[in-house]
Amino acid sequence: MAEERLFNVGKIVNTHGVSGEVRVWPQTDFPDVRFKAGNRLLLIPPDTGEPVTVEIETAREQKNVFVVKLKGYDDINQVEKLKGWELKVGEADRAPLSEGEYYVRDIVGCNVVTEDGESLGTITDILTPGANDVWVVKRPVGKELLLPVIDDVVRDVDVAAKTVKVHLMEGLL
């Protein structure tokens, strides 16, 4: 059976106080969902040790990190060894997205084709310069193509088929 893919949601960077709280650097777009009381996460050691399932007891945001209390970890001695451990979720626990929103890992690697069926290349990166994202397309020949992610350009995204259909506005190529 294939091993389930795991996705980072945070990393324990330090302890906080003496009552077993840890400081977690969030690595997710959904920290309020991931660190909500009662939520279960996988705690992964930095070496090849066994993952541990943990439950969030409490969490609060504090200066770009989350102070998290894990159920069953009640003093600093229990959490001191957790520094550097990662918090992850499985594929089944991915947060649902609204229509027109996609995970980076679902978009990178997609083939880009025009409305006429001409292949333009493969998406290799996503830039977030401001008002809208920009998908970087590696062309078979020539410079990279920068596609603004706007309705006038992106016509259809088929994540399952790893295909993005676009309308090339004047000046994009």
C-alpha cells in the first residue's frame, strides 16, 4: 500500500513557560483551523523516529508564532525534547478551498495550453507580487512565460488532468 503524503503545518521552535506549552512556527495558510482546540496533528521527530498523534488543547497567536498546549503534555520537561519536531497533516485532512482556489502543489507541474490547444509549457513556480498571483511557465524554447492569474487569462484549471487552459492576451508572449 502506498504511504500517505504528509504536509507541514508547523514546526516547534521552542518551549513557552513551564506548563508544557510550545511555540510553533506556522507553515500553513490555515493556522486558525490547524491549531484549533480538539484538532489532531501528527508530531514528526527530526530523525527517523515514529510519528506521534497529538491533540491541540489550546492555542493562541503571539508575535508571528502560535503558543500551543498539547493534550497530555503538562510540564516543560515533557516538551523540551520536542524542539525541532514538525507538525503535519495527511492528504485526507487538507482544508477545503473555495472555487477558483488551488493548492500550490496542485498547480506546479500542470501543463499550460492555449484555447487553440497549443502547448505553452509547464508551471514551475507561483509568484505573489500583489493584486494577483503570477504562474511561471517554463517554455520548451525561449524565455519563461509569466501568466497573471486573472479571469481574462486563466480559462480552465483541471487539477486531476494537471492541465491549465489559458487565453493569451496581447503582449503576454
